[in-house]
Amino acid sequence: MERRKIERHAPREYIMVYDDRDGRPLGKLINLSTDGAMFITDGPIKPTTILQCRVKLKEPILGHDKIYFAAECRWCRKNVAAGHWESGYHLQVSGIEADLISYMVLGFKLCDWGDEDLPDVKTTEMENRRKSVRFEFDGAFPVYEFRGYRQLGTLADISIEGIRIFTEKRFDRDEIFRCRIKLPRKVFQQDFLVLEARCMWCRKQKGVARYESGHMLLNTSKEDLAIILHLLIYYARPQRTKRKILIAE
């Protein structure tokens, strides 16, 4: 029976997982979520076994080239046709390691879509690519003023570094404002994502009485960044439009 509640994403190439205590190879990572993983190994792993794992990243994330985590084996079975063992794990992570795994999952999610589905993004490393790609949602996320309950508009898309919104209000370039975005459900016990942003551009939409504007996020807290990552991983999809987004080298 499939009991997994959180969707997992797979890397394009299997990633080696090493025992952090003695450096020996444990197996290969074949899919990952923020709280679980699946390995393939040469031999069986006894359920309830806790492995101390180390993964070497091909490209740095947030200045780190390795991720360390504990993984508790929940099940193990032999794949007779492939000639190896498969096992599922619950991850035990916190702090910066949890942030790194969230970025890693987001990177795998982008790989699931494929380069042909993503905007044309010029970046120097994968971390920048994860930040610059904009994600959109199937439903409308209301955007409210920071104090009070007046709705300013709706969220069009979001990235780690910016948002695009539709509003009846015209924003001036470089205008700084604070807003609250209503979440589809509570995330880390929060009903709203609170953001501060600077307007980079604003234009009136043709045929409708509303404006479209792009904003760069300012002073994003670690807690709000975690909520954004959660939204990107579980509720969003990369934009299919070929929007040019440049990252300075």
C-alpha cells in the first residue's frame, strides 16, 4: 500500500550516499522529499536502522557542497529483476540541513519538468537558477495590505527573489511596500506569507482595469523563505513561457 503523503522527486542521475562515520558507500539516492528518501543498495537494510548519511553535491547550494542527515529505514525489498535492494527512509534533519534538502528537492522538481519547459534563464550556478525561475499556481492567492483586510490583488507568480502581482493600484518604480499573501492552507502554523518588496516595474494591462507589477523581495526572513520553498515544492509549477530572466555574473 502506498502510504507516502508528500510527493518525491528524482535526480536526473543517481546520487551516491556515503556513511558519514567511515566514508563507505551506502547506496544511491533515487528520489527525495523534504522528509523522506529512497535508496538502492547492494544488500538489505534492516528496518528501524538509522544511517548517518553524507551526500556530495555537484554544485554548491547556499555555499555548501555537502549535505548531512540521518535516515531511518522504514522498509526494504529486493528488486529481483534489477539485482539490487530498494529501501525507503524517513529523514531526520533540522536547521541549515533542512534548508539544503529543500533546495535540493526544488532542483529535482525543475529537472522533472525538463529544460524545454522552463523559461530562458542565464545563470552561473544551479542555486541561482533555482532562485530565478518563476513558479505559478493553478489557483488565485489573494494579496492583502500589511495592516488590515483590504485586498490589493492576486499573486501571479513567485520565485525565491521576487513576485509578480495583479492589482488595481499602480506602483511607482522603487516603491517599497509590505503585504500579506493568503496561503492555501496553514504552512508552519502560518495563515499568511508576509513580504516586503520593491517595485521594479509596473504596467497597465490591456483591456482590463488592473495593473501588472514585478517586485524584488527585501529582508526576507528565514521563516518566510521556508514558506516560499514549501509553496514552490508542493503547490507551484515552473512557468512554461519563455520569459527572459538575467542573473548578473
